[in-house]
Amino acid sequence: MTRVEQEYRIEPADASRWDDVAAVMGTRGDPAGCWCQFFHLRNAEWNATRVADRRSALRAQVCAGDRPPGLLAYAGAEAVGWCQVGPKDSYARLATARVSSPPKGTADPDGVWAVTCFVVPVAQRGRGVASALLAGAVDHARACGAAVVEGYPVDTDGEQRSSSALYHGTVTMFAGAGFVEVRRP
């Protein structure tokens, strides 16, 4: 497989781009069931929602939220990827998740933002879309006043993983973007 690098335009997912968000999420697979709500809800809330509820929630976040809940990558006029990024304290699940908890006896500093997930349609994978989105997420968070940006990537350690396991991004992708590993719960 040959990796194809390409330039992408990264744009905030605002009301004018809702149709593009929906197109990237698709109609099959994990994104079409999650609609990037997993990190917004604790387990009981997640289990009580339906796919239609999650889609409506993301639509409200995109179309009526105070800030865009994520970014879209474009190749020309086509939306080819999504990345969710925002203040860490806006994600209810991260408040108690082991993967995002600071070490005992410490607290997160003010201004922590989180990159929680990526969606890249099958036909666009292996072309650097997620890496471009990650760079855009860091720039976006910085422009919005973030002091720290954290992610929860998967360490593939050379193993092939299913796309459902890689929605957080990979350790090598985050390291390539200049992230430094602080802890590995």
C-alpha cells in the first residue's frame, strides 16, 4: 500500500457545514451510530440514547453551539474527514475515564483541550487526512486559548488494528505532530 500525502483545507464544523459533517459520518459503521457523542455522555446516559438522539445532539452542537465542536478536512470541495476537539471539561466521560485522569494528587491545569476522535471515510484513509486534522485541531485549540491539548491515541506497536480501534488516532501520528507522552494509564 502506498501512502498518498495531500494538502487539505481544515475548516470549523459550523452550521454552514452541517451537511458535510453528516456526509462524513455516513450511514454505516461506528460514526453513524455514535455521531461523536460518546465522550459527551456518561455510560448510563449513553445507554439511554438512540442513534437519532445522538445525531440530533451533534446537529445542535454544530448548528447552535457557542463554538464548533470539531473540524472538517476538505480535499477540494469534498469533506474527507472529521476531528472532534474542544475543552476537556466539556466531555462528561473524560471527567471519570481512567485514560484521561491526571495522576492521583494532581489536577489538570486550566485550559486543557482534548482531541477525542477522528472519522475518515474508508476511501480517504492512508492519505494523511487524520494527521492534517490533528494539526488543525492543535491550531484551533491554540487560537481558542488552550494552554494544553491532549489526546488518547492507540499504540499499534506495529500491529494492524481495525478502524473501530483507531478512532482516537495513533501514538505515532500524535508523536509526529509534536505531542509528548505524559502518562500511559
